Amino acid sequence: MKFTRHKGEPTQKGNPHKLTRNQHVFPRMSIERFYNERNRVSAILTTENRRLSDIDSKHIIFCADRAWDQRAEAGYMANIEREFQFFAERILAEDLRWWTLKHAVITRFYALWELRARYSSSPVPAPRLRDVLPGALLSKDQKEILESKHCLYADDDGSFPSRQMTGLRIQFELDQRCAQLSNTQWRVCKAEAWAGEFLVPDRPTVLCIPLAPRIALVGNSDITIANADTLRFFNLIAAAGSDKFIFARDFSLCFPNRK
């Protein structure tokens, strides 16, 4: 099966209102922590059994095509990412002074990753609502201005754009998912020297967030040090649960030979 993605509504030529077209499911900053010496990663398209070598964080496999609106992308999603990335940098610097206060931050980011992965390829259909006046007098430019200012509007046929509904749905389900995961306790898990490296799936299926090739956050687990067998297990589970692809700094280190 060839890699495909949902095709979002194109912006005006030149994208004058700077709407985000390629929306990262797993954040760009997180991908770049897995860069090799050439500032690239390798990916395997699991549905095609095909490898992509030396791709950067802007590659289309990492992005949804305008699946949710700018209100979501630059609003609540950006806030969740910003708080998580600050904390991730602290973890990588081995500064854990606020660790006990930040479990909810990790959980919220995990839920966001999970939901963006789900809806990136299957956005909410555009609903047509009764008694809603269509935006027949709104030009495409006016609609884009409204979206850039995080406003909602109705299209010419009285429906709301799919991406607006998707942004709202993710926001609603985010609170639900965080409530379900409210008791999750996260730990930092580091790979032993010579044990290998973590790979990253396109969607999470277990409570694991890879932060860097040798460091991950794991939920409700007492594993803080991963030997080669443990790392192999994590990576096999991640690969088996992926939808379309997995990526890593160096796949040869993700499934190390047993000694």
C-alpha cells in the first residue's frame, strides 16, 4: 500500500496569512533530537516495506495536510508542545527539580500526539448545520483572515470546514483522554551503554514517548534502565503498533544483536 495522506484545502497563492499547511503530528523539535551527523533521520514505510534515508523534519510523512484549523495548531496545541518541550530539555539536561509536578504535562502531550495521529489521516467530516447562515458573502481571503485570527465561520453551503471540526474534536477528546490517564506515573528510561537506541512510531500505542535516541519517558513502568533485550522489546512493540512508518537515527542500533 503506497503512502498517502489526507489532502487539505489549499490556501491562497503565497499563503498571505501564514496559515500552517504542513502540521506536525510528532513535533519538529522532537524529530530533530533524533538527527544523525548529517542532520537527518531514516524512516521505514511499514505499509510499503520501503526505507527513506536522510530525510529532515519537514518531510511530508511527518505532517498532516491542514487537517485541523489554525486555532488548534497555533493555540492549544502550541501551548501543550511549548510546555512539554521546555520540560523535555530539562530532562535531557538531567535537571529533575520539578519532576513530581510535571506528570500532567507529559500526559497531555502524549494524548495530543495520540489524537493528532488518529485524526491526521481521518479528519472529522464537515457538518452542515440547520439554521446556520452560509458565509456566501465571505471571500477566500476573508475566510483565511478569520482563521488566522482563530475564528470559526460557516462555508457557502452552511457547513463548517472539516478542519475546524477536527480542531474542536481533538480539543474535546484531549480532556477526556487526560482524565482517563490522570493516574499515569511517568519515569525516565535510559538505554544502557551499547544497548542500542529507541525508534519512534508514527502513533503511540503504549505509554512511551522517545525523547532522544537513548532516552524515553515510560508510563506506569518501573523500568528506568533498558538493556538490549528491553530496548528490543520497546522497539518491536512500537514498530508493530505503527500505522504507516517508523523513524530513527540509526535503525542498525534499534535491534542490536544479543551478546
